[in-house]
Amino acid sequence: MEEQNPGRKITESPSTYRHIEKMSTAEVLQHINEEDQKVALAVQKVLPRIEALINAAAPLLASGGRLFYMGAGTSGRLGVLDASECPPTYGVDAGMVNGLMAGGDAALRFGIEDAEDSYETGWKDLQDYKVTDKDFVIGIAASGTTPYVVGALRECRKNGIATGCIVCNPGSPVAEHADYPVEVVVGPEFITGSTRMKSGTAQKMVLNMISTTVMIRLGKVHDNRMVHMQISNEKLIDRGTRMLMEKTGISDYEEAKTRLLKYGSVHAAMENK
């Protein structure tokens, strides 16, 4: 196994709060909220990096390529979450955005912490999807040292596959092997080393930005509406019906609903007036 980065990671730095167990509930909540407010400002500092990543990834997806998120633990779960929400939200094929996690699906629910320690497994997982240079791979790792991610990005580079990353330490091995690194440095966690907190929040915010903006670039949003969303339950049927009424001028609810259900999405119903 390769040697981990020996330097102290900011994500592992001691919390600035002491004797947390002696705090009142109100004090704990207040301090967590204070720390959370720092996250958006940290993300703001790296907006140009996020922009560069999106501008590199979107054309590949527009040409039929795929987006892969790769991570372990909280980072991996956040990638799987973001990927899983793209088909219902934007009506894209399930294979367009993929979340790969060290340890597989079982690790989504149960902690399989040693699954991330292999430098070979990440690339093997990508090969199962027959990854090519038409795709874009994003490694997600708060520490920036996760072997599962480092190994995958390194092999991607060898094979001419474009890569990005979302990490929360500067100068990490993951960022070193990424073409478009995004380093969101949020500082020490409220509880020392608990990167599911501020680091996880930062990663979720950046993932929201990436998938949302890519889908906008792919034409999956009209005005400010999800016109390609899947019509999969009563709430979404109602939302889609009212959206269709607004966009087309149809005044009768049942008429709009019938048209929506016939064509399967607001966009398709608008295109087939």
C-alpha cells in the first residue's frame, strides 16, 4: 500500500471548541450553526474552479458521455445521492450520472471503512462500466487521500479520461491526480475529524452546483422549471399539470393533466401542442 500523505490535514485538525459534552443543547446548536455558516463562504472562494470543471464536463455529456462520482464513506454516499436524483429530476437516463462507492451498495447503509484502502478497486469499478475518454470522472474525498479515489483518478489520467475532484484539504494526492480540482477548505470540524459535518455539507453544495448547472447546459431546464422531470407520483403529476397550464395557456386542469400523462413530461407535452 502506498504511503498516505504524512502532513496534518485541516479536516483532522482539533476542533476550536472544548468540552462539548458540557454544553447545553442550545449552545451545541448555536455553535454548529456558526460553523455551517462558514461553508457557503468557503464554496464561494472556489466558484471559478467549479466553473472550470463544469465547462469541461458538460460538453462530454452533451456528446453522449457519462459522469461518474467516486468516493468512500460520507463522500461516496453523497455522490450516489446526487447521481440517483438526476433521472427523476431531469428525465435523463439512469446511466448518464453514476455514483460509485468503495464497498459497493452495502456500504451505503453500513460502514465498510476498510473498503477505501485499495488503490486498485476504484479503477476496477470504473472498468465494470467500460469507462472511456468520452466520460468524466469526479473523485470525492474530504481528506483528499482516499486510496480508492486516488488510484482511480491516476488510472483515468493514464487512459486520457478527464477528471475532477471535490476535497477539503489543500494540496492533496486526490487533487494532484485531478485535471479540475475543487478544494473547499472549510476548516476544523465542530467535533474533531467528523467530516460528515462541514466537509460533507460543502461537498453536497458543490455536487448540487455541478449536476444542476450541467443539466441546465444540457437543456433540461426551461425558465426556472424542471420540464423534463419524471411524472412518477401524484404530487409530480399535479406539479407538472400546473406547470403545463402556465407554459401553454391551457386553462382547464383536466385537459392539461390528460396531455401531460399522454406525453410523459412537461417538455414533451409542450412540444406536441
